Amino acid sequence: MFRVILMLCAMALQTAAHAQGDIGRLLNHPVPGGVAVIELGKGLAAPEAVYLNNRVLVVRDSDRQWVAIVGIALKTPLGKQALQVQTAQGKRVVAFSVGPRTYREQHITLKNKNQVNPDPAQLKRFEREYLAQMSAYGRYRDVPPSNVLLDEPVHGRLSSPFGLRRFFNGEERSPHSGLDFAVPKGTPVKAPADGIVTIVDDYFFNGKTVFVDHGQGFITMYCHLSASKVKPGQSVKRGEVIAYVGSTGRATGPHLHWNVSLNGARVDPAIFIGAFRP
């Protein structure tokens, strides 16, 4: 009977403990488009965590706690969310709360009207490209990242922040899913962590684009490039030059657009470089 009670307790809904290590203190911003860092215990083996049917990145923090680093999509409603956790002791559900964050608007004028309302052939191209990107974002390579506190891919002024409600020629489109760096054309772009290159392509909206898989669903994307230095399947090291800044695709001038994705959700890259502003 006592064992049954223990099993029922393990299955019960628990509330997430506030992460106390360096990763928790620096990355825990549980808002739409943010990150929740959730303590999972100090066992020998890494727990497995799942959020909305997607495997979640799990690493040890500086205090030796295993922590889940959960990406929260921009469209996530405020309030309670549930993380499914599997350990050697059994399964449990850990609840965490998503709080509010306000994102401002950005209005952009484009001379190329097709980049606002593509024609049917361009739409078909975009759909193919979108599916390829979603496949890359959804990949879970069961290898821990070399680091989750990232280096900036370029050094320069942060221009358009993550989450902007964007209006092109007065028409609202998807919110800004990355962070822009206003730097000159030809600026070298460096990998912020070790990884495997999964995409090198030239897309309708993104222009020349590179994806890097850092492990456990931790993916970064770089677009509007002038050129790349890598090929799909290539291993890259932290600090290695992978591309050069440009203004290809839907861009009004040279800049780097940088995306970070966790468990299939685009999240604010500023969190990972210490530049997050509530």
C-alpha cells in the first residue's frame, strides 16, 4: 500500500521549483517568447522532460541540479503550463506559470510588393521552404549542447528586437521571430556554440540562410547573409566563422537576423546573451 501511495505522489501535479544555479538565474524568463528553467533534482541520470509533445533540453546547472530549459512560444496563453518528467523513480507532472510581456510594433515599407504579397509561384516556394525549416526546428539530436549561455554571433548594435508586431506596407504579418544586429555587410558571423549545420540555402523571405543544431532541440538560425562558409552536415565549433552578413531576402539593409529555438518554439535570443529586457 505504501508503494502505491508513493507512485501516486510521483504522478501528482507538482509546482516547479525556482532554479538556483547560474543557468536558472540567467535564463529563467517564463513569458510568451521566453524560457522557463525548471529544477528536476540531483539524480545520477538525466531525467527526460516533454512539453507539448516535444522533448525538452535537460542539462546540469552549476548547483548540480538537473534543469529543463523550456522554450515558450509567443502564442502561449498566460497562466499554468505542464511539463511531463520521467525519472528512474517514475513519472510526474511539474506545473510552471507563464507571465505577461508586452511587445511593441514595427512598421516597414518595402519597395518590392511581392515581398508583402507573393504571387502564387512564390507562395509555393515559400511553403516548401517553410516545411524544410520547420523540420530543422523540430529535430531532436540526443547530444547535450556545449554551452547554453551563448556568445553573440556578431558584435554590434541590437536593432529590431524579438517579438515585434510587424507591419509591412501597412499590413500586419507574423511577429519578429528573432533578434537583429545592425552591422555592415561582410561582417563575419560566428557560431555561438558547437553544433552541426543542418541547412544552407537561399530562401524567398530569409535570403541566404544557415541553421545550426546544437543538440537536444537547441537550434539557431542566421539569415539575410551575403555568403556562407559551411555545408549541411558539417560540424562547427564555438567561435568558428560560419557566414557573412548581408541583405538578401526581405531586408531593407545589411543586418543579421538571428533566431533561437528550443523544443520547436522560437524564443528571444537576447535571453541567451544577457541582453533580455522585460
